[in-house]
Amino acid sequence: MAMRMNPWVPNQHGAWPMVTIPPLVGLFWCLKIWDSVSPVDRGDGLHGTAGMVLAFLAVTVAWVVGYLAFFAGGILMRARNATMRRRAVAPTAVYGAVAGVAAALALVLQPHLLWWSFVFLPLVGVAVYETWRGTPRSLASGVATTAASAFVVPVAATIGLGASLPVSGGVTWTSNLFTAAVVDALPPAVWVSFLWLLLYTVGTVLYVKTMIRQKGDRAWLLGSQIFHLAAVVLVVATVAVRYVHWAAWAVAVVVFVAALWRSRAVPASAAAGTPWPPKKVGIREIPLHAGVAVAGIMAALFYDGPLILFIG
């Protein structure tokens, strides 16, 4: 089977929602924040709308193609025969180069994005290390990759801020490069969207393990259910965050209650003899993952709070 694996085309279909949904939610936050910036505070040209669009596209390419490079690189690191290693070299190099160029372009357009290296380098490092040691599907790797995916949302939101004059004029390669002011200026509602996505994807890692690799393990099942219950409590508590629209919050609550139910009901169904192959498990996650995306998008669309930004 390993010999038939194509390093150019990932076969981990369940990873695609994690790869595509965060940039989608982030896009709506990016545009909402840009729309909230006063016209007199907006930049021009590559320091304004054009630069924002290019920076968002560059970050999206870096993220998506970076995943492709990670997949091919994982095959390269784990391959037990020379033929498979040779097949994985080209896609790892090509995807890695494209992702690197895209990331560099984003940094040239909006240097403040370099601050996010403090977040992504440790998370990617954990995922790469787990792959190198032969445990790419460990809990640590799953949490690291899902956390990295969720952080794409606030990264995209700061791209909207990056096209404003306070940022484009105040954060350059020679001034305030690692300032946290841009991140501090993100509305709390952005972090609520991030939290919803993070809690759901981490919960999915636990749930899928109870259905496949840790099937029948009562400790894993209990841990998954406790996490999902805690997630429901945390999501319900986000109603207290100002300017999080009630409709977005309600959608998120429904999704997480449904996720809690399936964390108990589906493993019980499998234990009773109902077939639950990996493909079926993954397909059943699509509506819930879409629901989290809708909640995050609604939080952005309906946001009507203030936007305070100062670079000094």
C-alpha cells in the first residue's frame, strides 16, 4: 500500500476541512475588520486594499501548500524503502519552495505577520518531530496541527489590520517588527471564533481516536466525552463576550451539543456492532465542521463592535 501512495496527492481526506475552513473564516474577519477601519486610516496601493488581497492570498497559499509539503515530507521521513523516499523528494521540495515563497511575499507586504512565528514554529515543530519519530497520529501531533489550523483565523484577521495606515506605516522591517500591538487590536470576537474552531477540531481528534485507533478503550472514550462536555461549557460561556452576535453563538452551541452527543452515541453504536469505517466517520463530521465554520463566519458578518488600533 505504501508503494501505491502518491506523495503529490494527500490521502488524508479528513484533514481537508482543517486546511480549508480556517482561511475561509479568516477571510470574513479580514474583510470585516478592513471595512471597520476608518477611511482616513486606510492605506493605498500595496499598503491598502491591493496589498491586503495579495497578502491574504499569499498566506492562504503558504498554509494550503505548506500542508501538501508536510504530507510529502512525512512520507519522506517515514519511508522504509529507497524507492518511496525518492518519490517523495520532488513533491516535498516543490511544495516546500512554493509555500516558502508565498510566506516570504506575505511578510514583504505585511512585515507584522512575522510575529506569528512565535505561535506557528513551536506547533509545526511538534508535528514534524512526531512525524520524524514515527508517531504522526499521536495526540500531541493532532493537537499541534489542529491548533495551528485554528490560528489561521486571527492571522487572517490581522491582515485586515495590516492594510491600515497605523500598521503599514508603523510596522516595517526596521521598526516595531515584533510588536504585539496588531494582535492586541483584534476584537475579542475574533478570538471567540478561534476558540470555537480550536475546541471542535481538538475534540474531533479525540473522538476519531475512540472510533479507530483507540476503539474500545474506555479511558480514551471517557477522556473524549469529558473534553466534549467541557467544550460545551466553554462555548456556552462565550455568550458573555461583548459583540459576539447571539445568532452566531446559538449556532455554535447547537454544534457543540451535537458533537457531545455523537462522542457518546457513535462509539456506543460501534460497540453494538454497527460498522463505522474511517470514511463513514469522516463524512459524518462534515455537517458539524461546516456548522462551526458558519458560526465563525456569522460572528464576523454580524460584528458591530469597536476597533481600536495604535502603533507607537
